[in-house]
Amino acid sequence: MKKSEDLLTKAGDYLAEIRVLAQSPFTIMEVCGTHTVAIAKNALRELLPETVRLISGPGCPVCVTDSSDIDRYLYLAAQPKVITATFGDMIRVPGTEKNLQVLRAEGADVRVVYSTQDALELARKNQDKEVVFLGIGFETTVPTVAVSLNTAKLEGIENYSVLSMHKVVPPVLRLLAEDSELGVDAFLDPGHVCAIIGTEPIEFMAKDYCLPGVVTGFEALDILEAIVMLLRQRAEGRSEIEIQYKRVAKAEGNPRAKLFIDQVFELIDASWRGIGLIPQSGLGIREEYSAWDAAKKFSLPIFPAQETPGCRCGDVLKGRIYPTQCPLFAHRCTPMKPVGPCMVSVEGSCAAYYRYSQRSGD
């Protein structure tokens, strides 16, 4: 009971300071799906003064996966003697015609796994089939995928491969910083990503664009404290990248995890749903591991990118509209019958708004 009271007192103190510091409009963008969910779940928008505006950016890796990549892995999943290993939030992401759930009902072998080690074990136990892990995520999950590829190479597991659709965060931050229509004053930077890469790769946001950022944890108090830190920077005329999430994130990141990433992956140009091609924003598998690169192993075709008519997922991802401003939201597009990926993933902005709040945010 005492702990709960202490937490409420601290939250009240943060909110009081925010009200004092936020005398003029201040727009903050979060670029992490877990932050998006935490903000909606804890009704933080409703608690903040009207001068503080929180908007969601491209922080959900499932949501930013380009439609051409979705059609590519659906094509692969439909091939005979292929076991598709994936995290659960990919099952219902709609492609041009179908999704993994439909393919599974039609007989495709699609397995939900909880880690790359589960996928590797599938390959060990099903040597007469090809096991393909769908590699979707930001820097947070990439090290585990790198370890699985390295393990497959060391053990000679030839029936395991990864279709890499991974994205990295710094290039999209630069694109957002240069978007003159966005009007963002500061960023809540992703705690899990920065726990891997550190803060150096995103320091340019403060140095080149005078956009302060705070690497933030995922509890309501973490986010409120980060907002206070951002407002203090404005009040003091500073633009820095600070760390609120000190219990996990360090300025130098995780050197061992970064080493594994660099060993297995290399930067490539990548298409982001609703945003387009961003140079050096994706991770391709290095030539030394090409035998475990599903795109090369299966000579996968390139599919054209196709957007769903009426779906404004791209504008949601760029922070230009709130999910409730999409004409399909809660009508044609719901978590049970999603039209776009922002409604599919549990970290998607539309899903978070639908589940916890349908306020417009205006």
C-alpha cells in the first residue's frame, strides 16, 4: 500500500511540474511501439495539459514492414516443404490477397515461435523440410537472430534460414527531423533499441537539428519523468540526448550485441510502409552467411508495393494524423478484421487507440 501511495505521489509531482513548464505548446513523438501502448494504456494523453501533445511515430516493426515484403514472405510460406517460423503478431498481417492465418488454414506449415532458438530447434527436428524464420524487428531483436545464424553456420544446420526484413532506427529519425510538415519539438527515444546501440547513433538529432530526446523506460512514471526532462531542456535552452532508462540503457549500448549484429548483418536500403525507401535503414545478411539467407536461398521474387485503398496507416506512422482520423478506424478496420498492419500488431498505434482510447487527440 505504501509503495502504491509513493508511486501516485511521484506521478502527481511529475504532472505538477509538467503543468508549470508547459505554458506553451510542446509536441513530443514516441518512436517505440511499447511506448505507444504504455501511453494509451495509462491514459497519459488525458492526464497531460492540453499544451503537451503526444504523437506516435514509426515505432512498430510489424507496422513499418512494406507490403512488398509481406507478399514476399507469404509467397515463401506457400511453398511445399517449407515451415514458416514467426512471432505471433505476424499471423494476421494482411498481404495483397491473404495472410499467414489463411495460408495455414489452406495447409501451409506456419508455426508461432517465441524465439529464434525455437526456430533452430524446429530445423534440427525437421531435417526433411526448410525452416524459415521471418526476421522482423528493430535493433532490439536483431542480436538474437544474428546468434541463430551464427549457430546454424557453426553446427551446419543447412535447412535453416532467415528472411531479413529488419530495420534500424537512426535513419528514420533523420527523415522525421527533416520533415517540415511534422512540427515535432522533442522525442521519446526507444529504451530497448538504445539498450543495444547506445545513444551515439542518435546524438545527431540534438546536434544537427536541435531536437532534444530522452531514452525512456516503459512504465507510466518513466514516461512522465522523460516528459519532465524534455520540458526542462526547453526551459534551459538545451538540446541533448539524455537517458531516463538508466537501469537498462547505457550511453555505449551493448558492445557484445553490436558485435554480433556487425558480424552477421550489413546496412542496406529498405522500404518502410507508408514512408518509402530510406537509404541504409535495413539490415541484409552478409555474404559469409548467404547460405542461410532465405531471399537468396529461394531466389524470392520482388513484389510491387501496394497500399490498401482508404487505409492511412502511412500517415499514422509519420505522426501526421491520429489513428481515429483514419476513415476506416473502428469501422472497416478493427483488431478482429484489420485492414492495415497498424491495427494488427499489439504495438500498433491503431490497435492501442482501439483497445484503450478512441479520443481524437485534437
